[in-house]
Amino acid sequence: MEVDRRNTARRTEIVQAVLDEIVHGGVSVVTVDRLQESVQVPSEVAKRIVDRLVSAGLLTEAGRGVWVRVPL
């Protein structure tokens, strides 16, 4: 399930899926496993996505390995 980082079309699909599900959608609780399964990426990629969403202020850690969406 390795993602080629140069595959910009796939990266765009992943970004759109994350935006649709987490930022704009109804998903309010996120785990790396759930994100990995949802957008079909390796766990390392899912972790980087979560880290970037936390850095952007869109998620906050609610407990060990569980993040929640910050209300906009």
C-alpha cells in the first residue's frame, strides 16, 4: 500500500478525501488506523496527515492515539 510521493494525482485524491471526511464532513474522532483504512495509505502517511492537521489547528489530541476535530 505504498504511496508514490511523486504521484500528484493520488496525493490530490488523499487530500480531498481528508478534507471531505474530517474538515468538512461529519467525522469528529480520528485515529491513525481509521484514517489509514479510510484513505488507503500506509500508517506512516496517516500519522503525517494527523500531525499536519494538528499543526494546522484542525485536530487536537483527546487521548492517546485519538484526535478530535476542533470546531471551526
